[in-house]
Amino acid sequence: MKAAILKAFGSPLAVETVPDPVPGTGEVVVDIVAAGVLSYTSEVFSGARKYLLELPVIPGVGGIGRVSSVGPDATKLAIGDWVFCDPTVRSRDGGLAPDITLQGWSARGPGGLKLQQHFRHGSFAQKIMVPTENAKPIGPITESEAAQWCALSTLLVPYGGFLAANLQAGETVLVSGATGKFGSCAVAIALAMGAAHVIAPGRNEAVRADLVRRFGERVRTVKLTGNEDDDRERMRQASPAPIDCVMDIMPPSVSTSVVRAALMTVRPYGRVVLMGGVGMLGGAGLELPYPWIMRNCITIHGVWMCPPDAPVKLVQLIRAGLLRLDQFAVTSFALDQVNEAVTHAAEHAGPFKMTVIRP
Ligand SMILES: NC(=O)c1ccc[n+]([C@@H]2O[C@H](COP(=O)([O-])OP(=O)(O)OC[C@H]3O[C@@H](n4cnc5c(N)ncnc54)[C@H](OP(=O)(O)O)[C@@H]3O)[C@@H](O)[C@H]2O)c1
């Protein structure tokens, strides 16, 4: 098969012919039809993000394709089924605390790295081998729809966060980072899950206006000024009801005071979800006042990716028409153009834009 290979951090990907993956029991092989390229892919490939990723590797985080072979333990998957290749691979021997690797992308700690030695290669290839349980059926689609279904990879991240926080229909949500790629998906997900209102702070006026144009008056935008106390007050005032749940999904470049301004808008007994990259590259830690957490009975959830059942539930939201994939504008590249795709993704970051490789 043809695959893109990262041989050294800071060097371009090389597109080469490599052996097809050979599945064992408990594994399936999927013919990749479309694989999304995140805007910060170049930061991962340059090494700037310091992700745990052993080289050489076929990178690429998640993808859409058709099952080309199944193992003897598969009871429902059949050859030809359309699936989402869920990149969140968990060790099966981990009991209460499985190790996790994001296939083709990064790992958590030494256990995640060990898992990465086997479930190593990602989706920038014609074929990928995934654990059987990571091939999530999405139902019938056409070849041309596969690229838009790559939005699952981004949507699943905030969906995992809201599932962890047990978001209920009718609640009021604030998304810190709402004008970003993942944050705008968090706005869409919260609305699809039935949030009464989503407070969407940001500096970018055009994106704030676009969120209201897309989703209507359940979205309330707030202009951020950079002053922590002022911003917190503005966010509270913009909300028609006490804020039940705050999700932060800011990139590593953002200071903790911006995050704290948002988190502390949550009502007493509210829930906070931390999903961003803040602090991943060092810098000041997030300081939250102990008495504020204690006296207000605040629950704080740290969430990386999503639980194993989230992809199938998300597909149901999409199939029910609660979440529209046609919100996403897709630019596609052939596998041979993978380096151009990475550059394009960085230059065309932002809400509801997707760069996709079609191997
Ligand atoms: N937990 C997980 O499972 C998981 C999974 C994937 C990704 N992530 C994390 O999510 C992060 C966000 O990714 P992304 O692609 O959505 O990032 P992005 O599109 O670059 O998001 C940028 C956001 O940050 C805001 N921002 C930047 N600098 C700011 C500042 N100084 N003050 C206030 N706001 C500022 C932007 O607001 P304006 O444009 O309005 O200024 C925008 O809302 C990633 O970096 C990654 O670390 C987490």
C-alpha cells in the first residue's frame, strides 16, 4: 500500500510503498477513503508539541473507510462496512485505568508508548489496522460523503467532554475557545445535545457573528478584552441563565488567566470540563481558588478524547439531523500531496473548515 511516513521530526513526510498491515485476532483492516488533517499537524510533525510519538510512523489521527478484513472475534462487522476508525486506542489489560495511545498521533506515558509500538500507524495511508472495537460503524454513505464524515474526529472531542460532564437538555453552557476549531464544534455539539443556550466568548468578531448566523439565538457571543475580571463579568451578563457547565478547549498558547476568567463563570454546583492544550508546553499552572471550588461545590472534569461508545452515539445525533455535517467546508488532497495538505490545514485553520487526505 501507499503511505505517508514521518521519519524525523522537522522533515517532510515521504510517500512510499510499504507492506500492507497484517491483522491478528482482535484487529480489523480498513481501506481509508478520507482522513482529516488538523490545523496544528505541522506543530506535531516539527516536534514543537512534544507529543510522544515514536518514529518512523505513518501519522494521521482517525479516518473514514471501508472494512477490508475482519478477525474471527468480529460478530457484526462485515467486509465493505463503512466505519470511523476511532484513534483512541485503549489497552485491554488495564482494568480500571487502561493505557491510551492516539494511533498515529501521540501517547500518554510509558504505557501508552508501549501500546503505540503495536497500534502505531495512523490514517495517512491506503490501509490502517485498528483494534476491532475501534472500527465504529457509521452506516451507509457514498464515497463522496466520506470527507465530511471526517468531522467526527473533531466533533467527538467536545462530545466526550459533555458526556463526562453529563450535560442535560435545557442547560446553559459556556465554551471557552468557542471561536476555535474544536470550540466551534463544542458549540454545535452542546446545541445538538439540547443546551438551552451556549455562551460563546472570543476575540474574533467575524467568527462570533458566524456562530450566531449558523445556530441562531441560542448562541450568545461575548467579546473578550483580555482583562480577566471584566471578561468574567461580561460572560456572566451575556448569559440568560446561570451557567451550568463550562468547557475550556483553548490551545497551548493561551494564558491561564484567560481560561480562569471563563471557568469561574460557572454557577454553584456547576461542572467545569478541561480539554484544552493549556500548560502542555509549560508555563504557569492553572490556579483556581480552593475556597471557590469547595464552597461552591464545583466539579472539575479533565477529559482526553471520548469514551468508547461516544462515536456510535454521535452518529445517531447526525443521523437524526440534530448535527449537520454540511456545516463543514472540505478541501481534499491526494496522498501524494500530503505535505501540501499539512500546510493548507495550518493556513486554513478555524471553525467548520476541514482539510482531508483521500488516499
Ligand atoms: N482534550 C482533548 O481530547 C483534545 C483533543 C484535541 C485537541 N485538544 C486541544 O484543543 C486545542 C484547541 O485546538 P483548536 O484547533 O480548536 O485551536 P484553535 O482553532 O487554534 O483555537 C483558537 C482559539 O483560541 C482562542 N485564543 C487564542 N489566543 C487567545 C488569547 N490570547 N485570548 C483569548 N482567546 C485566545 C481563539 O479565539 P479568537 O480567535 O477569538 O481570538 C480561538 O477561540 C488544541 O490545541 C489541543 O491542545 C484537546
